[in-house]
Amino acid sequence: MKKKIAYFYDQEVGNFYYGQGHPMKPHRMRMTHNLLLHYDMYKDMEVFQPTPAQAEDMTQFHSDDYIDFLRLVTPDNQHEHMRQLKRFNVAEDCPVFDGLFRFCQLYTGGSVGGAVRLNHGLSDTVINWSGGLHHAKKSEASGFCYVNDIVLAILELLKEHQRVLYIDIDIHHGDGVEEAFYTTDRVMTVSFHKFGEYFPGTGHLQDVGQHAGKYYSMNVPLKDGIDDESYELLYKPLMSKVMEVYQPDAIVFQSGADSLSGDRLGCFNLSIKGHAECLKYMTSFNVPLLVLGGGGYTIRNVARCWAYETGCLLERDLADCMPQNDYSEYFGPTHTLHIQTSNMENQNTHEYLEGVRAHLLENLSKMMCRPSVPFHQAPSSILGTEVISLDNEREKDDETCSLQHEIEGDYETETHSASHRPQMLHAGETATNSKLEQDTVSSLKSAHAPTMTMFPSVP
């Protein structure tokens, strides 16, 4: 039976701009969406415009004063909030930019709305490429992330699912999500990441969780240059054992594309097919699945990767020769979907990988098989019923917006037509109206890493 796939996208999300020189470029979501349209993938999915998350939705995890600050601060008034800027770590990595809170509302609304669809059995798989901002903490921005949409989506899933598995293949450790659930066994977090002198400096092999959450945090520390073959040597045996032992009711998959070869901030050597194989493997277990974006700073490759992975979820074999699209100039000179990996050295020796695998498999053997955890029935979010009917054919909006983007150090001023939009339905999903009971949500893990930034400086 064919799986029901839902896809969340708001054309506004690509308009936001972190600022000159900043490697995080929301424009990559517009590029991804445009590829999905020109590969005709929208015809095989239900496409939803997310309902923006509200402040009260975000405070299901984040502190009230932090969200109030994000809601009120602007580039024009930030000089009035100097103490809060420092307190909430809103600085170089996480600058104040025009529309900051609206940006958070949109990407968070897609992730939480996707979780609601899974809760109600309306979809088997939900995709929100604008989500996956895994570094944000309860009262702190971090690593280009302000609101942790992943934690909020997992809290939504916990209303209807006893156990949720979180998998993170971003090159950076998924520290914000691990912290949030470090002392509970209702959420298992698994992060494959570069470890060492590298942001955020957490995710040690020995970090396994605490109290009821002991062994329910799994960290897979990797070295520079890991390739497809080495990654698979760890990934499939470990995730097979996780699924056998933990038996999750739902999976959240963070598909950060900065683990690809050639990423502007990355140091791994994965191909797009190797990256996607991790996601494809998890679909084989037929568990409700929420797929999110994350990092990725060579944006032409981010769009390639997420388009290909959407095709994998749809069981579509996409042609390597790209169709003509609105951003074809970004994909030259090859105009192919797949990229060449580099000849960089793989510092992950066979002995190192075997040692990591053996250690983690031993930890998994210590876990209680399919832990029986207390289940708290929380009020379900209400699904909206408003439907907006648009023409089924792809069409451009009349208005165009002129955006300035600095792509990999080069300034380009381009006029982009707003994205083609297939039939869009308003999904009225929002986050929870009441907090989960205290014992289903962990206390925050104490920070134990030196202060780091994801990139040296922003001019």
C-alpha cells in the first residue's frame, strides 16, 4: 500500500536573510521547493501551508521571557536590549534580522503541524525541510537556531506515542534535542556527528543520558572525511539494533545536509545517495516518520539533497539531469542532481569505526527492551478545516521580490519570481495548548563544552 506523504512549505520562508556574510541562507528552501515542482513531485504529495506557531505554542518548551524577547526584538530596537542579547546568546551566530520571529513561526509551525498529522493518522510521512533547527536551547539561541521546532514536534508526538526516536545526521551534534530529553526514556536521541574541536563541542561517546534516560542518548562521534562506505558501516547495524530494542512508535529524522561532501562549513565526504540511504533505511521499518531539514551551507547541494530525498520518500527515480528550473544558474555547469565527492582523507580508520560500533552496541544491550514508560494522555491539538483552493497547474504569483543574497562569498542581486504553488491547503495544526506532565520532559543537561561558534565571525 502506497504511503501517504504530506509536505509543508510556505513561500515566505525563503525571503528571510540572516545578514551579510552569514552562511545560513533560508533561500535554500525556495530552491529546494522549486526543484520539487519541476520534478513534478508535488503531484504525489499532499501539500500544506503551515499555520504559524504562536508564542504560547513555543513556550511548551522555551521560557516565556526568551520567546517574548524574540517576539519584540528587531534590528532597529536591538540596542535597547543589550542585556537580553547577551543573556539569550543572540549575537554573531544568531543575529537579529528583519522578520526573525515570523521566520521562527513558519518553520516551527510546519514541524508541529506535521507531528499533528502523524498523531491523527492522516499521513504516514511528513516533510518540513524548513525545520530541523536542533541547537536552540530552552532559553538560548545557538548555532543559527532560535526556536527548537524539533523538541516542540516531539512533545506533540508524545501526546499520542509512548516512544519517539530522534535521529540526527547533521554534521553538528544535535545538542539542543539531546539536552531536552536527557533524563527520559520516552525519547531516544541518536546523533551522528563530527566530534573534536568542532561546534558545539558536545556529543561524546560517553554521553548516554541520565536517570531514567540512561542509555537513551546515543552519540556517534566521527572524524573528518567520512565517506559513504564508512558511514554505512556504523549506521545500519546501530539503527537496526536501536529499532529492535527501543521499538519506537514514531521517528523524527533530522536530515542536515552539511554532512555532504563540499559543504561550506562541513568536513565530511558523503555523497547525496549515501546521505539519503540513511533516510531510506528508516522508511523500511514502516513507522510514522517526520522528516526535517537542518544544516547545509553550500546551498546548491542542499537543494539537490533534499529534492533527491523527497524523491526517495515518494519512491521516485529522479533523473540525474535536472529539469529547467527557476534557479538553474546555481546548478551549473553540470546541472545534475548528484555531486562528485572529493579525494579528501578519511580519518575514520576501520579500527576506530569498529571500536565505536562495539561500544555502542554494548550500550544498547544494556537498555530495557521496549521500555514500558508512563503514558500521559494529553489533549489533542485541533485540526483546522479551512481549505484554500488554487489552480492545480503550476503557476507563478504575479508579484516578484528582489532579494540580495551573498552566495559563498559572492554578492549577487537577483529578482526571483515567487515560487510556483500547487494546490495548497491550510493545515490548522498548532502546537499544544497545555504542557505535558513534568515527568515526561527532561530537565536540561548541564553544559560541559567550551564556548564555540559555528563560523569564526560575521562582518
